[in-house]
Amino acid sequence: MAATTITVRNDGSIRVEGDFEIKDQDGKAFGLGGRNKIGLCRCGHSETKPFCDGAHKKMNFQSVIQAHDLPPAVPPTAPKP
């Protein structure tokens, strides 16, 4: 079992559970207050981005997600000399 589980909820947030750390683009960690479960905003309307504050309900955000396989990863190309 994975140390972290990420669940994309239909019409809602991305739920993250387990042992994880969330950082901004500069590598600074968000203070999670000891939480091991959080919701990340998908609708773009949260006042507490990147965290979900339930705004998707007021905005009637709709997005149904079903699991699927990604195509194989493309290997990085070697740098040109």
C-alpha cells in the first residue's frame, strides 16, 4: 500500500491522504497543522488555494473523473553536444 493516496473526487476536490508534504514552486513547504488528510482545489474558486474551501459547491463545479491508463512515458532525449 502506498504511503500517500490521492483521490480525484467527482465534482469536487483532490483528496490527499497519508504521509505527504506540499510545497510551493520555490520549494517552501505549506504548514499543514499536523493534518494527514487535505483537499486540493480543482475548481479554481477557493479562497485558500491550493486548498479546497468548498467553493466548488457554490460554483456548481462539475467534472466526472474515471481512472484510465496513461500512454508510456517518453524517455528524455540526450542533450546535444
